[in-house]
Amino acid sequence: MSSLRCQRTIAQRVAVTGFGYWSGQDVRVEFRPAKAGCGVTFVRGDLSQPVRLPVDVGCRVSVPRRTCLQVGDVRVEMVEHVLAALGGLGIDNCDVWVDAAELPGCDGSSLAFVEALDRAGVVDQGLPVRPLRVDRQLRLGDEQAWIEINPPRVDGLSIEYRLDYGPGPIGRQALTVEITPETFRQELASCRTFLLEKEARLLMSQGLGERVTPSDLLIFNSDGPIANSLRFVDECVRHKILDVVGDLALANCPIVGHVIANRSGHSLNAALVASVVKQSGDLLATGRCA
């Protein structure tokens, strides 16, 4: 996807419904067109007065296993799969209205959001995008888990991810993807959240995820996915790349560079975005719609 293009929004409103994996609460997400230069903004429409939460890495709060944004005491949680869909399809400006704090988990992927956005259609808005182009290497993490970004190999974003779960059904996986709307739809959008059975049991013992079943996402025991089947033999590493796309969208503008990640998660991904934004010296929020 070339960085030399016009900004885009959706042609009409479209909605997705589901429930939050963590809270179990029903939620409706409505994607609405936004003016050029506005970026992506979540709107909590369930409150007495709607609260707007701009997609900004500075609004990210640290919560285990998911990406959350907070303004004041208002949050939106598990936003990464929605942001991955918008970023992967190259949609720059959109208001995302929700009627609960947590976004729907759906099947643990971005597929439902991509299908909805494709139904809505995408329109060019006449003004050029302002990409953040990386001109030097930047690396964060330690020997076990790290992420780095380098000058671009293509005119856009490419991501290489290395996954290592050691011996077992997930094992070691690696993949490199050039992120375009076509590759995102075909190679990443349908790839689902995964975790080990022991992790799932621990979360449920804490009162979390009680409404989720193994058919809703990928839960692995020693034999492989429980009551489910893989969509790709390397679906797990593909989902990790999907997560990186979603977390990089916290810049609220396209990033042009080549990312290499080794066992990186949401916190490291977001830290990289914050460092890239800081290094760029460009206050990306400037000029965004109020």
C-alpha cells in the first residue's frame, strides 16, 4: 500500500455486535465516516454525555493481554482488533461509536470488522496522508522479547514476527508480511487470538472470560486447538502480526518502515510506537478534529 495516497474514510455507517471477552457484556460497535484530518476516534455513546477517546499512544493504559485507551476516567478496552482492521485496510479517518467499555471479541480476529468495513465501502477524501516514515533503526526490549523498526523495505509497512512457544502444538513460527489491504484481508484478518488451556483456566478462576468457549477463539492443549481447527497452519504468528498492525495504529497515521518482532506483546508494541512518534518530532495529534 503506497504511502503516497489520499486520506480515506468509509462511505456509510456500519455496525458489528458481540460481547466482550473479559467482561461478558453485550456491545454494539458502529463505524461512522469522519472528515479528513480527524484520524480514528472511539466514542463512548453509552454515557450521559458521549466521550471521545482519540487513538493516541499517549492515551494508552497498561492492561494485561489487550490494548486499552483512557481519557479521564473513561476507557475503551481491547481495541487492537478494530484498529488492525482500520489500519490494515488503510482507513485513516473514522469515528467508532461503542455502547460499552469493551469492544466485542467476535471470533478473536479482525474478520467481522473487516467484513463490515468492506460493506460500508471506502472513499478517498482528496487530502494526502501524512505518513510517519522511519529513517533509522529503533529497538526496544531484552534478549527474550524485543521489537525493532527499521527504514522501509517497501513503500509502506512490512512486519516480520518470530514466535517461540518451545516444544508443543504452537512451537516456533515465523512470517513476514507486507501490509496492504489485500494481504491484510487474505492473510491476517481471520487469524484468531490464542492461549494455552492452563492460561484459560487461570483467567476463568479469576472471574474473567466466563462467557467465552473454545469455539470462540483458539485454546491449545497438548494435542492442539480444543473444539476448533486452524485456519492457517501458522495462524498463531499471523495473529501476532495482526496485533502489531493494531498497536502500530496507535500512531493514528500510517507508519512506513520494516518491523521485526521477537516474542513481543502489546506493551512492547505500544512502547515502540511512542518512541517512533517521539523520535519523529511530529506531534501527530496537531490538527486532529476536536
